[in-house]
Amino acid sequence: MALAELLPEPTSPSPAFETGGALTIDLDAIVANWQALCGLIHTSECAAVVKANGYGLGLEAVGAKLVQAGCKTFFVADLAEARRLRAHAPDAVIYVLNGFSPEAGSSFIEIGAQPVINSTTELAEWDAFVAERNWRGGAALHVDTGMNRLGIPVEEGVALAPRVQTANHGFTLLMSHLACAEIPDHPLNASQIRLFKEIHSLFRGVPASLANSSGIFLGDSACCDLVRPGAALYGINPVPGRPNPMQSVVQLSGRILQIRKVDRGGTVGYGASWTAKRPSRLAVAAIGYADGLARALSGVDSAQNNGIAVIAGKRCPFVGRISMDLICIDVTDLPDGAVHRGSVATFIGQGISIDEVAASAGTIGYEILTRLSPRCHIVYRGA
């Protein structure tokens, strides 16, 4: 008998064991967050912003789940995202925030997407395109009320207002973007709301949209006809400084590869930037900045807010520089035997929120979410 016949048939390992990190995404929690926001508005439609690959969590999976829940309007950054979303949202209204370019005009028709017009130059190009192609897909007009990023100035918006008195004017939405909605008492909020209401009064019959996630919590005056939540859908707190009304959506974890001892005075990681002040036990986990674990969370001697992981139910600090594929965690205070090779460390979840991680890294939850790597083994709950 041949040797090959005596050997067991090869089996493929579980995908979870082929990667160091695991990212669990709760689609039901995203839907629950969308429904909670729907419940806060009275006369408005609740859309969903799914740009940046659904804030890093998978445009197709997130979009399909929200369509199933009843969401009818979506906002993406570019046409590539619109194309991906259209395959899972055949009847939805899809707005492309980065606007129109003549070179990509035919794609708007093919996909059935609508550009957000951000300048009078874009508007002229859009008008020439739809006249040539005799297409009536419509577009949103973005008026800048104080962000000073994209959007036409208010005075140009006023000059365009008489256009809505003509047939086939082409505007399906008038929108602007709040700059400081997460700071409720910031004076720019009241200024932008007032300006937007004034200009919207000149565009009678055209639905209006101003509020983002935090803007919804400013009240009905900011909500208009359509609200555009993004971050809140994915569990980021839309009301900083107050309890988060949103459900947690993601959990990031990594397998522990090794437990090692470090003597007092020993250093850890690149640059020898952390020094043991006592004999220590460290867990080395198979996850690093290539998986989206921000390097700013490194546990260095000079750090004020080292990152943390939950291991065996206890919060344990990072030690040493986070490297591309590995992170060291101080488990000295865990009981002997509580952690071993193959144990799991949790970096987001189990009481560690996106916002806490962001604050420790000196950034915002948006950046943390969108940097989570597809290199991780991804598990969707509620798919």
C-alpha cells in the first residue's frame, strides 16, 4: 500500500485560525441603531451614509442589511462605491457625495446614481451632460453654510433659486453639512441652521437635508426632510460627553501566541520604549497596526493613555511599541493559568468602546473604524 493511502486526508483549518485577528460585525446592531434614529425624527426620512466601505465594515453587507430593514436612500463617496451598493440595493436612491465629472457621466446613467453638485462648474457640466443625453436622473445641490469644504456659496445658491420655477429643473435634494453638530452649544450650529432654512425657503418643493448623526440630536430644526446618519449607525457616540445611545457594533480580538517573562528593568519592543518596573508576564498577541490597531496606542514609558485589551475578563495595558503584526500586553496581575497560548485578547468590545480607543489614540472613532483591516477574519452576525 502506498504511503499516501496510509496518511489521513488533509483538512482545511478554520479561517479563524488562518489569521491573527478577528473582526466581528453585528449587522443587527447597525439596523437597531438606524431604527433608533428613525424613532427620533418626526417628519423626516432617515437615510444611511455607507461611504468608506460602510465605514470600514463592508459596504455590501451593511447596505443589503439596511435595505432589508427599509432604508431607501443612501450616500456614498464615489461612483465605485455606488456601483457596489447598487448590486445590493436595486431600488434605492444613491447620492454620490464627491460630485460629478463629465468623464464619468455615463456611469451615473448606468448605475442610476445621482451626483451631489458641489460647485457651479459642476452644475454647468451636469446640465450639459443631461441635455446631451436627455437623462432625468436628478441631482442634489450642496450649499455651503459654514463648513468651507465642498458646496456652492450661499449667494450662488440664492442666484440659482429661480431655476426651481422651471420644469425639469433637475434638483431632487438641497443639502448642506453641519461643521460642529457634536458640540450642541457651538454658535455655528444655529448660524448654519438659520442660513439653510433661509435658502431652502427659496427652493420650494425641493426636499432638504442638513443633519448628520450628531445633527439629529440638535432637534427638529436641523432635521428637515432627510437626515444622513453615518457614524452613529456603526456605534460611534453622536453625543460626546453623554451616554452613548447607540448599540456597539464591532468587536476586534486577537489570538495570544506566547506568554513570556520579563525581568525588572527589561525592555520590550522596537526602540526599547517600555521598561518593566517589576518582574512581569507578557502576552504576545497576533495583531498589530496592519490590522487597524493604531500605533499611537503603544505602551511606552512616556505615554499618558496606553491602549488596553480585555483578557480573562480583566483590562490589561499594552507594553512596548505596537508592531505590524504583534502587540505585547501586560498580564502580570492576572492569576496564574488565567491566560495561555491560544487565549483571546479583545481590543474593541467587552466594555472597550470605539470612542475610548479613539481617545487613547488621540483621534476619532471614524478613523479607528475605517482603518480596521480586512486582513482580519471577518464574522458577520445577523447576515
